[in-house]
Amino acid sequence: MGDVVALTLAVWARSASAPGEGTARLAFGLVLALAAALALNVGFFVQHGATNTMVSLSLRHPVRSARLLVTNRQWMLGYATGWVGWGIYIAALSVAPLSLVQAVAAGGVGVLAALAHQLGTPLGGRERLGAWVAVAGLVLLGVSLTAHVRRAAPAHDSTLLIVILAGTAIAALLAGLMARKARAAVAMGCAAGLFFGVGDLATKGAVSGNGLLFVPLLAGCTALGFVTLQLAFQRGRVLETAGLSVLVNNLIPIGGGLVLFHEALPVGLAGVARLVSFAAVLVGAVLLARPPEAPMDPLGSAPPRARDGSSHSG
């Protein structure tokens, strides 16, 4: 279903936008990116709420773990919402530069924070600040739109392939080594973001004419990111799992868009605004993804963490 949604939206997006990369085309792509960010982050939040209350998922028992997920209505709702978001994201990539689409997606972590707060997850001052900084970055990104942006050249196939494979290997190593450590939620959230990030590079390669080779790569990276993120959800709070995943996921495509896909910045103040917007959405994501400090008890040890990532004593 997700592939059908993605391909349909990509075709529609291309037919709905005029040739070239003028302001209207970019704005259309960024509206799609914002819609994708909303859907993906809502999906993450709903999935986290369901997964965090399940008995332990394990790669050693894949059938049992999969059955636990697909028989949970709340989790399936979040999963379906995420697929729709991913389809809209691919449509956005078909009409707008990767770095711009991903910067908008980075601001989506602010949406995740606001949703979590409205539904009962307390936010500290740092997290509220992060949400506002991310939103400010989105505003600056909109200000930076210009009608005179040079069309980006395709990435070199061999370079793109090396980056994707290297990122996948690093993510797998991080997830494997840190799965049983004290900060497993943070490490696995980071690994999931790496998988998703290099998967986004493969997605841009697939829709930009780099070849069908990148289709199975994007599918494999997305699947690995999905599994890693579900395991992370059982080990920590939504902002230190999905939030950190979103942060790492956005760092890679923003940098990859500028370096690998040769995406040009506008000149003058518009270029400055775009660079500041990139920095703002990433700083906002960092503030939101950083886990809160656990309070210390009188003996100097932190209280144990509940399955939902909150601290409790006694």
C-alpha cells in the first residue's frame, strides 16, 4: 500500500508543478514535506504509545514480535499513518531539493513535541525552547525561497552507493553493540536515524534518475530503520527515541543534498536565511532529542526508569 501511495503522489506532484525550480515549485514541495513530517511524527508518536506497553519485542522471536505489532490496533493506526507520510515525502522529493525537504522534516520534531505535551508527556524548558527554535527555522526556510535556484545535478552513482553502504554498516554496528547497554534507547534511536537517513539518500537517488539499483537499497534501509526504532521505543521516551532518530535522519540528507546532489544555495540574504534555517531546525531537534537528567536520590543514585522512559522511585 505504501509503495502505491508513494508512486501515485510522486506522479501527481510532478504533473502539478511547472518545469524548473521556481518559487511556486519549491513552495509546493515544501508544503508536501510539511504534510509528510506531520504524518510521520504522528505515526511515530502513536506507534511509541503502543509499543511501549507491549511485552518485550525480540529479534530472536520475529514471528511472535510481528504478531504482537500487527494485532495491536493502535500500533497499526500509527504504522498506516507513517506509510502515508512516507508516500507524501517521496512526492516532495520528486519536486524539491533533498536538503530543503529534509529541513522541513526536521522541524517536524517540534510537532512531535507539541503532540506529546498535549497528550500528557511533560516538557521541560529546554524542550519547549527546542520546539520554538525548530518552528523558527521553518519560517526562515520559507523566507529563503527564491525563483532563481539552479537545478541540481544528479549525484555520482558510485559515491552515493559508498555513502549509503557505509552509513548502513555504522548503524548496524551501533545497534548491535549498544542494544544491551544502559543508554540503549539513545543508541538505537541514533541507529534508526542513520538507517532512515541513508535510506532517504537512496530515495532521492531513485527519484532523481540515478538508477533502479537504489530502490532495493531504500527498501532495505527503511526496513532496518523500522525494526531498530520499534526496539528503541521499548527502551525510552518518545523524544529520546523518535526525536533522536528524526535528528540524525535529517542531518544526513541535509548534508547529502548539498554535497552529494550538488544542491545550490540562493545568493545574498536568502542564502544566509537558508543556512540559518538549517542550523535552527537542527539545534531545535538537538534540544528536543536530548534526554532529561534523572533526579538523584539522597544516596546519589538515579531512580530506575519505567518502561515509558519516565523515572519512578520505590
